[in-house]
Amino acid sequence: MKEERLLFPLLHRYLGSTICNQLNTENTEMISLAKGQQGSLSEESFSRLEKLLKTHVSTEENVLFWYLDVEHPTD
């Protein structure tokens, strides 16, 4: 929730709506899959969740974190 409330508005402002919409859509789907069927995931749901997590983390690392590092280097 904090990500959606605090981070996404900044993403939208500095990186545009495409990346923000993608991350938001992934978050929504991951939450839905995780809540699933009373704590247990089907093999299909688990595979989809695994794929979403990999894509989501990759996007965060390669777009979001890269942007933050470029704009606000620690060195």
C-alpha cells in the first residue's frame, strides 16, 4: 500500500505513466494471486506469481533503481 500511495505518484511524475501502470498492474495481480484460495495456490497460480515477481523485481532493479541512482548518486 505504501508503494502505491507514496512511490507510484513519484514514478508517474518522473518516469511517466507506462512504467507506473505496469508496476501497479503487476502489484494488483500479485496480491490477488497471493490471497487466492484460502492460503493455498494452485500450480498454475504459483507459476504465474513466480513469473510476475521476476518481471516486477527486474523492472524495479533495471528502471526504478537505475533512475534513482542516476538522479541521486550516493558517491
